[in-house]
Amino acid sequence: MPIPLNTATIRFEATSYTIELDATDPLTVTLPLSLPLEEEGTAIISIGNGTAANNEYTINPELSDGSLTIPLAKGATEVSFQVSSLNNFEGNKTIILNIGSATGGVSVANSNATTTITLIGKKPIVPEVISSVTSLEDFGMVEHGSQSESKSFTVAGTLLSSDITVSASDYFEVSLDNVTFQSAVQIGFEAANDTPVEVFVRFSPTTGTNQLINGTITSTVTDLASSIVNVSGTEIGNADIPGVLLLNENFEYGATGGNLTTLSGGSWTIFSGSLNPIQYSPSGLSFTGYAGSGIGGAAISENGSGSREDLTRSFEPQSSGVIYVAQLLNIGSAPAAGDFFSSFRDPSAAYFNRLYAKDIDGKLALGVGKSSATVAYSDNNYSYGNTYLVITKYDFNSGISSLFVLSNTVPVIEPAAPDATTDIGSGPASIQDVIIRQNTTNPLSTTIDGIRVASTWQTVLGL
């Protein structure tokens, strides 16, 4: 029904309100009037089908028979009332209020006649099992067949009705008394409910291979989500698989710089380009712990315009297993499009395991690939002018190329997660040389030293 002109109307100021958990001040709900009242009256507000119970909130003035009567004073332009949450419930609840009618020459407005008040409740308490940490500090290097010192964390439950099973993945063990260790232990739910129980963990490697081992300690209760703690350790003490050092290039070509081809006495030969030769610098690069550190000089590769010399150095061809090349790199600049400057080659002179450099917002990125279409770059960005120990790896069996970039220490065991990997696709039948390449893609300036090619991680690093 249309509201007559010059008739005051009443409405809620907002159609929704929220009372936060543990709010100390009551919520004031305001009802504005469109005109000053010419006489006294009342507004009747009813309670709709909200989810809040009567004992979970209070309203001032108090409800009477499920409704709220608000007095309207003569001359008033707004009225209000207050709502408070009693914070005695879980989850969120709602109160729905409707302006049912009004007296004193006042009509209910056509809009905002209903409002919803949301009461934020306590977080529901549900059954769950919780570990005090998500991971334990690495257990370090442990001899094959030996056990590490233990580390511990706590497990607790809420509203549990069945026991907790704490189980360790292979080569890790758990204990409740730090004396008897086994693959799994049981914690009674009565003991764990709201009371943390200490769980001891130790590393007990027996794989027979020197390697990093990642594992988990899983706390499980039937029909509940498991709680997982990540663990790791490195197994050592096994006899290393004998490695073959295929190439050891420390650029020991004297105290005077110049043309690398000439000064190397034929060790490096040209396979492409005729001008702008790769240069030899009598100042080499260093990296603590690497066998090719601080010996002799270095090669300087510089992209630029015109014909540019590319060099190769051969080694005994390899056609199976794994092959690594390690080299010290200090890169002064790289193109935004990325370009490669070092790789392996097969007997047909096709490139494999190309090593790429790329500029990303002023930072150096390194990648590995068979071609620009397959290159994978590390998620880490590096700094120009810093020396890095960079290892590329090719696995003949899987056809996967891997990249490792070391910035400070030399790990005894090959890291489980390379900095980048790519499936090289159709792999080479064999690999027989390593190359240093210059191109016209500006800028790319690289100092290269300590090139080692070998069949194992330990051998290529000289460990």
C-alpha cells in the first residue's frame, strides 16, 4: 500500500549487523524516522526465524511475548535499541528482526523493514589430533646401520574416542620412553585428550646407499585427518660406486692472458666462428670445498655482434648411466630472452644439457634444457658478479636433465631436489665433448673455470 505524503516512516538503518566474538560493548541498532514525529507512538519489532536461541543474546528493552516495543517520542527523528551476545555458543548464529507495525501516525517504510544480526560464536570443538610441530630439524649424517640421537615433539587430542597410532616411514623409528624404538607406537586416547604426549624420533638408515632420506611421522586416529611431521637425514658410510673422471680442466695456461685456443696448445679447438676468440684470463675462480677451485686461470665468454668463436674439448664418449659436468661460473650480464653458453654435444654435434643464463628484473636466472623450448629455470635468482658452482646432470636411462646451483657449500650427497629439471626428450646415443659458446644475443658475459666431467656426484666435485 502506498504511504501517504507527509507521513513519517520508520526503517532499520542497515539490513545487516555483526556482533564479534567476545565483544564487550552492546550493538546499537538505529531506526531513523523520515520526519520528526508530531505525536507519541510505538514501533513493534518481531523476532523472525533466526538460528540464535533466546538464551544466547539479550535485547534492551527486553522482549515481551517474542516482540520488542520501542516508544516513539514526539519530535523524535530516530530511535534505537541494543543487542548483546552472551558468547555461550559455538559457530555463528543469527537474529532476524522485522518492523511489524507502528502507531502515532508512523508507517513502516517500504525498504529496510527487516534486518539480520549475526552473532559470531566460539570455534566449534571437534575431535582432532594435533602435533606440536610440522617438521623436526634434520638428523644430519648417520652411518649405515647406526642410529642418530633422538629428537622429540608432542601429540595431543581433542574429544578423541579411539587411540592414536604414531607411525614412522622407512628408516625412522619412534618411541614413547626414548629407550625402546620401533616403527609405530600407540597412545591411549584417554591420555592424549587435551594432554600433550611426548614422542621421540630417531634416524636409522640401512639403504646401503649414501643419500639424503626424507620421511614422515604420522599420527592417525580412525576417521580423523592425520597429523604429519616431516623428518630427514643423510645416510653415509657405504662404499661409493667408483666414479670415472672424464675431464679435468683448470685452465692452467700461464700467467699471460690471450686467445684460449692458442694458449691451450690445442686442448680447446674451434668448431664454429672465426672472429672474436674466447679469451684466457690468468686469474681463476675459487669455491671452498671444490676440487677445481683456485687452480690456474679461467675462460672468458662474451656475446656480441659479428662472427664469434665457439670452442670444444672432447673426452671419452659416454652412452649409458649418468654424466655430470661441474664448473665455476661468474656471470657479469645476461639477456632478458635467455641464452646458453655451455653444453654437451653428441657425435653429430647436436647440443645436449645446455646451460642457460637469463635476466629477470635485474637478477640472474640459470636454467637447463635441450633447446630454448625445453629449458627449465631455477626458482631461485642469483647475483651478477658472484661465483657459483654449477652442476648439470644427464641421465641416459630417464632422459632427464638436472641443474644444481651451489652458492656456499659443497654437499657430500647429491641433493634430492635439483634446482631445475627438464625431460630432454629424444636423448643422445652418446656424449663426447663439452663446449663454450659465444653468440650475438647481448648481453652475456661469463667467466668459466674448473670444468670437471665425471660419472658420479662425488667424483665430479672431487670429494
